[in-house]
Amino acid sequence: MIDRILPAGEAETTGGEAVDCGGRTLLPGLIDAHMHFIMGPLEHETSEFADEYFKLFMAGARKARLLLECGFTTVRDMASSYGVANSIRDAAEEGLIDGPRIISAGHIIGATEERKIVDKDHNVIADGCDECRKAVRREIAHGADIIKIYNSTYPMRKNQGIHPMYTPEEVRTFVSTAHSLGTYVGAHVYGSECVRMCLDAGVYTIEHGGGLDSACIEILAKQQAFLIPTLAPNLLIENSTTYSQVAKDRYFNCLANEENISIRQAYQAGLKLGFGTDIDIVELSENMGCEFLARKKYTGMSNRDMLLQATRNNAQILKIDDLTGSVTEGLSADLILVDGDPEQDISVMTHKPLHVFFRGKRLAVQRV
């Protein structure tokens, strides 16, 4: 816990560790509101490996430590293969592994059509209101903290426009059941029609949110729902040397351009935005700060606003601002020390922090 905050030069030590922060910036620990510990296809899997839950857990545990070294002290896993993030969260909470504070969505719940989109190992299928209700109850019973659903087709699917996967009644069933169990629904969703359906039903977080029109943005501004952009994949694909130019053009024409425009318009409208990365954790560590760079490039966000999105905003959106998200007396001592002033130069965030403190404990950070 952060016990006291004193003016510069008045700090007192009572036998504890003193850290000289001169010329550096102390920030709250970063919060990633949209990430995945393990999501197929796995980076070194075999068909046997995909069936071995313990190996998935071990892979996730290694990534949990890596997240801390990257400065992320709280994360929200928005679906993992076999719901393994539930176990990673429990192990971290019990001190069995080094890992951040974890909010887990377990599996994604999707309609039958969704099976064509993603690896079945991290999603469950529910059709009709009765199955939707049962799926929510099952995920909570298996340890999920929140519920994630798919409610739009994926924009990259060939020769197919975006349309809702669920009916309004089914989405309302997800939301009402989650509310009855003390939690909320986040929806993977693109396109104005699909987003409006989610907002009308009471979905709490809109994940990604490409293809929003001004009416959707206005609704988001007026009601208690939040948009969690994830722009890092767009930047990494644009800079990739493994994608052909044809593949890049298709990706940006189908998805990224509209997503970048939507988020820029939402930001300019003054919405309180969350911060998510949505890329593999190893890739994240090799491309430190990529979400900051993507937001800067594609939307023109100010450095200060991006830092607030990754700390205070996310804590408020995830309903943990009474625990973390700011450097405030009485909150958890989740802190990072970075070399420079990211409010003036966001490239400071492209390097690992010099120091990471989680719940008051300083962690050793391996810096290359």
C-alpha cells in the first residue's frame, strides 16, 4: 500500500529501501484491458500440446512474469485457450507464480457461426436465449470474472460484410444473466449496427470498435459503457516484413482504416477510452510501447491522455480504481519508474521500466 506521499526533499526512510528517481518519472503500474495469455494458434504447439492444459498453464505463467517486467501490473484477459487464464490468475494470487493482478473472461461465448472464425479451444458456442443464459452461468461457475461475447462477424472474412451474430434478445440475456451474477459483459464487436445492439442491451465494454458512426459515438458518450481500442496489431502488421503488400492492403481496407478512423473520432468527441494491446505477450515485450505508438500515429492522441488511458481510465473502467491506477495514498503500491518523461516524449515507453513495484514489492527487471 502507498502509505504517504511527501513533498520532494522531505522523504523519510525507516529502514526500508530507498530508490533515487532523479531525472526519471514515477507512474502507476500499467493496466492492459484487452490481452490474451494463450490464444490459438499457439506459437510452438503440436496437436498433443493443445490438449495438455498444464503445458498451456506453464506457457501462460512465463508470460505473466514477462508482463510484470514490461510494467503491466494489472491485466484483463479477454479469453484464453481452455480458459487457462482462470488458473494463471489463481496461481498469481496465491503467490505460486510471479504475475500481475488478473481479471479473467475465461472463454469467449459465440454463436455457431463463430466457430468458423477462431480456434474452438478458447470459445464456447451458445445459440438461443436458454443456451446463452447457461453459458454465462457455466463460465462464472468455472471461475471467470467477467463475460466476453462475440457479436459481429470478423471484418477480414472474405466476401462478407459485418453483421450481428446474436439477436437483441440473446444479447440482453447475456447482460441480464451476467448482472444477476454480479458481473458485466464485454463484446468483441465491429460495425455500427452490431455496436448499437450491444449498447441497447447494456453491454459494458465495446472491444476494438471499428466502423463506428457518429450516432454510436454519441450513445457511448451518454451512457455508462466504454470503448477499449486495440490499435497495436495495426501498427505491427503495417511494419511487418512477413506480410505481403497485398495482405497488408486487404487488412487495412477491410479493418484497420475504419478502426483507426473510429477511434480517432471517438477520442476527438471526448470519450473516456480504455487501453488494450491485443497482441501476443512475447511480441509485446519485443515491441515495447507499440500501443502508445499506434495511438499516436493513427489518432493523434496526446501523450498525457494515452498515459491516463493505460492507468487511471482503465482502473475506473475495470472498477478497480479504489485499488490501483493512480499514485494515491491508500492504494496498492503498483508503480513503475521509467527513464525520461513520457508526457513529453512517448518513446520513453518503448523501453522496459527501470523498476517495477507490484503491491509494494520491487521486481528484478531483465533489460536488454
